[in-house]
Amino acid sequence: MKRLLYLFALLLPLSSFSSDFEKRPTHYRFFKNTKTEENPLNGFNIKLSPAFFWNTVSLELEYPLSSKFSLGINLFAKLGSTGSGKNSIKVKEESFLKDGYLAEGLFRFYPKAMAPEGIFIQGSLTYGNLIYFDGNTRPYTLHNHWRKLKNVNSNVPIEKPKPLGGGFGIGYQTVIIPEHLIGCLVLGMQVNSDAVNKTFFSIYLAPSLGIKF
């Protein structure tokens, strides 16, 4: 329930998103570079995604390469454990559960050729040691790995993931205040493997809010 409340609080501003696509200049369409003399930063944007329940904050930087493609990097930092104090699941104490980091490289495709606005499809590569009490490797997840266990009140061991991972997703990004405030919502899946090469997935729905230059 706490997860849903935090998610709702951050998603609420997204309900007022509006982008007047018809008034966008022609350089937003087809495969043309969006850089102009008036906008030398080419739609570069910086966004934050604080995940309070997970003791995590992320900083995302995105730079459109053209009207259809962009590159980005997303940096996560977790400070403190998200274990037994915040839930009814008692996990085995491990040092890697207390703090963690994750660096995510992003490549996005905007089908409507209006980067960095509109619907996009993304692929990602990740590197880090981020993991939570429920066995997921990023915040805003929609499921828990411990639900597969029969005795969830026991000292459940959590396997440390290998540092490399990858994923894909679909999202929507729009400008709230023209040329200033931008918001994004991503539904995605991250794939990792643990110490015994067992593959597992983290499905997430993550909002973010920031500044567009």
C-alpha cells in the first residue's frame, strides 16, 4: 500500500501533462536534427525520480541525437536498508542490502519523431550492485520475488546479483511548462543474473520530473 501511495503522489502531476504537438516546428518531424540557433542544447533534459519507500533517488540525463533518437544515462543511489523495518518480510542481513548503486545507459526511439517528447521505446544496459529486500534490482517494481516462497516470515536469503544487466521498456514523455518542466513515465523490465547464473526479472513503472533546456 505504501508503494502505491508514493507512486500516486509522484504520478499526480502527470495527469495535467499537455503538449501542443501541432505547434512544434518542422524540425521535430522526420529524421532531421533538432538543434537550432534558438535551442543549441537540442532538447537536453535532466530529471529526478525519488523513490522514498526504497530509500533511493535517481538522476537521469537525456540528450536527443535527432528527432527520433536519444541517448541517456540514469544514476541510482540507495542509502540505507529497505529490509524488515518497512515490511513484514524478514530477510537475512547482508551488507549489500544496506547501500547500493546502479548506472544505466539508455537508448530511446521516438516513433513520432518529436524527441524528447511523446511515446518512446527504450533499451538499456546496467552496471551496479543495487538490490532490495524483495529481490528486485531497481525501485518502483510491480512484483516481489519472495511471494514465490512458502514461508515468507523466515529469514529469507537474498542472492547478490552480478553487476551487468540489461532491459527494455516503453514510456511517454511530455513538457508540462513549455521549454522548462518535463515529465516522464516508463514501464519496463530489467534482466539480471545472480551468483549461480539464475536469470530473474524486475518489472517497474517509474515516474520522473525535471528540467528541459
